[in-house]
Amino acid sequence: MAASASKCFLQRLPCNSTSTSFLLNDIYKSSYVCPSTPLRSTKRAVVQAQSRPTWLPGLDPPPYLDGSLAGDFGFDPLGLGEDPESLKWYVQAELVHARFAMAGIAGILFTDLLRTTGISKLPVWYEAGATKFDFASTRTLLIVQLILMGFVETKRYMDFVNPGSQAEGPFFGIEAAFKGLEPGYPGGPLLNPLGLAKDIKNAHDWKLKEIKNGRLAMVAMLGIFVQASVTHASPIENLVQHLSDPWHKTIIQIISGSSS
């Protein structure tokens, strides 16, 4: 009797309505089949829509973020990626920032560990830029850095505009060692010595792992910046201080002490 009542009720609803698809899931075992929308295909579409992870559970991602990009969880509250060309550039910008953040985190923690253990007399990371070196002046180092970074960033931009165009060139044949797999993934024996993700088109898992770790590193860098501004100490020093008295040397006590 319940199944018959459900059939009569569903016949009064449009077959392509949202309410129909949800009701079909509830009476999946009944014999009703919508003429224009097969029962099994409707159930499959609803399940697929619910199975895609999003940054906020239950939130429908924007249509231009279809899940094809690595690390796409539908997060774009400002709508910056509505333009397809801008979205391509934002993807590359996030990838570069993520890699710089991962390298920065590794460099800060490694040098700070050497400094706090007394192995080396390296400056704390936020004072390293003001350090004077005997082998070159600050002006010389700045000029060399501008030249090298300018060359690398120019090559990266040209490869983004014309993919694969920078794999060959007159610069002593070095370009061949950075033969691009696709924009943002130069590869080659120098940047991919282990031969991971040679088939970059099907390396979605590797791309996802990299962007997840990169986003975590960017958040960690922000935390280190704030930590240095509040505590005037390095991350390893803060960790040692916290472990020496975990119940009293916490972020709450530090913030409350700095505000008083």
C-alpha cells in the first residue's frame, strides 16, 4: 500500500526535479521508474555528487571547478577562477608559492636546528638577510640573485605562454636537462632525479600530494612569521621552551604576556 501511494505521489511531480531524485533514493526498492530519468542513473548521479570532497561538506562547488585540477576542493569564495585563462595562471602561481614555502620551511628548520644545537653559528632566519659575508658584498649578492631569478622566472613564464618552447635553446644545452613535462612541471634529471611521475598527464596522485604539502607549508610559513613577531624567537627555540614547561609556556601565556 505504501509503495502504491508513493507511485501516485511521484506521478504528480516533474521527473527532472530535485525532489524526485531524492524520493527515488528513498523508494529505490519499489517498482516505480521515471520515464525520462532512469532510476539507476539518477541514483548514481546523486551518489557521485555527494562523494566528491569539498572544502566545506555539503557545499556545491562552482561549475568552473569540476574536480579535474589537482587539489580542487571547490574553494574559490571570491570567484577568482571564473575566467579560464586566469585560472590557469592562478594554478601556476599557487604551485610556485607552495614549492617556495616547502623549501623555506625546510631551510628554516634545518639551519635553526644547527644553530640551537651549537653545530654552527648561523644567524636566526629572520636576521639572515642582514648578515654580511666575507666572500661578497650585499650589493653583489643582490645583483647576482636578480640575474639568476630573472632568468629562471622568464623561462618559466615563456614555458607557460608556449608550453615546451623552453626545452631547447642556446644556453649551453642546459635547457634539455629541464625538459618540461607540462607547464609547472619541468622534470628532467635535475628536477626529477628519481623519475617520479614520468607520465605527468596521469600523475594526479603525485600532483595532489605535492599541492597538499605545499598548502600546509604556506600555512606553516604564516605561523612562523607570526611566531617570530610575537615571541622574537625561532621555531626550534619556541619548541624547546614549550617542552621545558608545557603547562605554562603556551601560545596563550605568550600572547597574554605580550599584551600586558
